[in-house]
Amino acid sequence: MTVAWLGIGANLGDARQTLKDAVVCLAQQHTLTVLAKSSLYRTAPVDAGGDDYLNCVVKLETRLSAHELLALCQRVEHHFGRERPFRNAPRTLDIDILLYGDAVIDEPDLSVPHPRMTGRAFVLVPAVEIDADLEIPGRGPASAFLAAVADQRIEKVKPMCQCMGSAPVAAAPAAAADNGNNIANNAGAGSAGEPGMPPDPAPGRTCR
Ligand code: ADP
Ligand code: MG
């Protein structure tokens, strides 16, 4: 089993719903286990035009090889209507492999660690949210690159779902101390708990 990190982004269509559905799609794969997801972030396009992006980062454990994981990411992208009319074109869904264990891969179709991850706030900020001590093989702590991308616009998207309320859950007291990223504790429905949210979600409230 290998721990891998994916960077997920979208800026075409209903990007928020696509990101949520893509994480669910990944979580349903029997070849991997989603360990954590970051909050959603609204970010300015980097090296591209078009609308703002929504981005998140997912940490997973998989028995797939790095190339098999890339193929899976591309299948999921395709499933969500990804097209590549030109480089850095707006996209319904982009899934990049950021890290694959300690592997350093430099092949024509796969570079890991992702060569541009240290220069992108939309990768570094959500990754460090999940793991403040994240190490990038061959490059050092991810947090060390944050200062250099501080000029890139990025804001955390407030979760719409009331199931992320801050009240302790009686059956799972550990959840009260959780930062919201642990899929095992929160089923991956959103991000950090919002102060003042009621403990019981309204019936029928859409979780997105
Ligand atoms: P972008 O670089 O904007 O994400 P694409 O998603 O269209 O562009 O990917 C272009 C190519 O990048 C893919 O065909 C893939 O083979 C290659 N690639 C190289 N390294 C990676 C990686 N770490 N994750 C995802 N794709 C990668
Ligand atoms: Mg990509």
C-alpha cells in the first residue's frame, strides 16, 4: 500500500458539485481508500484565463502503481467531461498526482512529485491543511513553500452543509476534536466545523 496525494480542481460547470462527486467517485474505488480531504478553496487561475477555480487535495492509500493511479485519475476526469482543447484550458475536472509515497518519477507521462506543486497556493494550502508536517520527497516541507505563493489569491469556501456542525457527536466523541479532514470520522462530507451551527442538520438539506 502506498499513500498518495491528489490535487483536484475545476472551473467549468458546477465545479463545487463536480469536486464533491469526484471525491465520492474516488472513495468508491475498491483499489484505494480515501484517508482525508481538504476544505474546498476558491482560487485565481494560475498561468491561465477563465473563471476562478475550486480546488481541494485528497490523501489516499492505494495498492495501484503510480501509472495505474494516473490512469484512474484520467478515467475519472473523462467521466466528468474533461476536454483538452488547448494547454491550461478551463476544465470540468483536473486530477493530478501530487505525491506517490516517497517516489520520485520523471517519465514523459508522469512526473512525481508534481513538478509545479511547490509554486501553487491551490495545492500547498489545502495539502498543509491536511498535514502541516507534509514532506515533499527531495524538496523538503511543503509549508516552507507557502511564503513564496502568498500573493496568489486563495480563500476557503464556507461549507454549506449543516452536518459539519461543531457540536460533539454523542456516538463518536473523537469527532469533536477532529479538524474535519479525517474521512473516517466525518464521511468526507465537508471541511472544518463551523461555530454556531446547530447540531442536527435540517431534514433534506443538500450536503454539497
Ligand atoms: P495539467 O498539467 O494542466 O494538469 P493535463 O491534466 O491535461 O494538464 O495533463 C497533461 C499530462 O500531464 C497528462 O497527459 C499526464 O500524462 C501528464 N502528467 C505528468 N505528470 C503528472 C502528474 N503528476 N499528475 C497528472 N498528470 C501528469
Ligand atoms: Mg492534470
